[in-house]
Amino acid sequence: MPDANPNQHRFKFCPSCGSNRLDADSVKSFKCRECGFKFFLNCAAAAMAIILDDQNRILVTVRAKEPGKGTLDLPGGFTEPGESINHGLVREVKEELNLDIYDLEFFCSVANSYPYKCVVYPITDMAFTCKVKDFSLITPMDDVAGFKFIPVHDFDTNLFGMDSARKVLKKYKIFSNIK
Ligand SMILES: [Zn+2]
């Protein structure tokens, strides 16, 4: 048996025929025992921004909501339907911090899962380095309670609530030491 489906007891009704005979079929799929329909809970795309100020400090946010309320995070969030990953990140950083990012460059991707209430969503997280011309209008909004600038080489990854942000920052620490 491969990895268990983390939502095996959460999806019971078939979206095709409406019967309650939907069973977990793989780590990400469910199959209806009534009509044979297969439902997939595929990975959602999300993006994170690595933004440095002129003192080589990384801009991090404080999460306003669960999961991980009160812990540190990188700015960013889920891509909306119809949006590119880049546009999604530009929009999220504007919504969260009122900042305009540009010169986005792909840095790395990490796999993640995001528990929200009773459902666990599989996530493909992508991190981008980006630039900001003017930090003067920075304002925490939306799902962000505050922000901090932390030194690239001296911070505790355990202060970050999300596994994905910890993984990206560990990679970034190594990358910026090599650079
Ligand atoms: Zn069915």
C-alpha cells in the first residue's frame, strides 16, 4: 500500500452520481464504488517571495491566521485559478504588504501539505527572489499581522510555522553563503 490518503475519511460523496460510496483510491484520488468515477485532489500551486533590503536582510511576515498563527512566514500564497505563478505572487505580496515586487527569479520548489480545518491539501510551493524599489509604503494587511527584516545568516528557522518556509530558507542560507 503506498502512502495513505490524508483525506480518506473526509470525502464520502461521489461528485458524479451522488452516492456515499466514494473511497480513497491512492494518496490523492478517490473512486466511487457505485459508478466508477475517479476524483483527484491534485496539488495546488503556491508561491513565496524572498525579498532582501539594502542591508541584506530578508523580509518576513507574521501570520495572522491558522495554521501557524503568530509564527513567521515568507510573503506569498496560493495561485488563483486563471493566474500565472508570477502574477499570483505579485498579487499576494501587494495584498499582504502593499509592496510592488519585480524582477522575479525562480529560486527553488518544495513539496508541502497544508492542513486547513478538516482537509489536508497537497501543495507545490515555488520560491522566487524578487526586488522592491520602495519599502516606505509597507503595510501589513490581509492574513498578515506584522513584518520583520531578519539577517540572512542569523535566524532561527524554528520561528517559522510552515515547513515549506523553513525548507526554502535553509536552502537560501546555503545558497547565499556560496554566492
Ligand atoms: Zn459515483
